[in-house]
Amino acid sequence: MATRGTGTSNRGFASMDPDKQRAIAAQGGRAAHAQGVAHEFDSEEARAAGRKGGQARSSRSAATRATNLANADRDIQQPPAASPMHALSDELPRDELPRSGHV
């Protein structure tokens, strides 16, 4: 992954030095507040946003736990795969089984 400011293009906000990006963004924030159009969270709105984020994280972790449990159950219930030689031993009489090096 490329780091900021080191790409091949020198165009656009993303290719700028991080300090320059921060300075431009700060100017925009100050201008928005000066015009009175900047959004400011009140305590109730901040509380609702935090609750929403906590619910999203909680549901993601619950889904991950459920998936992990389902995978663990599946792994326990499946018998181990038989080796190819094991399959031959079920099909051939004992005297016809291949011996190592002699087929």
C-alpha cells in the first residue's frame, strides 16, 4: 500500500503532504463555523451516534461468534477423510493389496 504523498501523480488532495492537507481542512472548518453552516453535535445527538456505533459493533461481533461456532461444529461432525490406500484395502482381498514398491 502506498503512503500518502508518495504516489506517482502530484495532482489532487490525496497526493499532498499530510501537513498541507490538515492546513487546508482546518481552513475549511473555520470558514464553515464563521458562516454558521458547520454541524455541531449536541449531547443527545452524540449519545445517539455512540449508541448506533455500539450496536453495529455488537452485532458484528455476535455474527462472528455465531460463524465461529458453526464452523467448529462442522469440523467436529465431519469424519476425517480416508487415505487412498484405506479405500483400496476395503475393495481388494488381502492377498491382492499392493505392497510398497511392488504394484
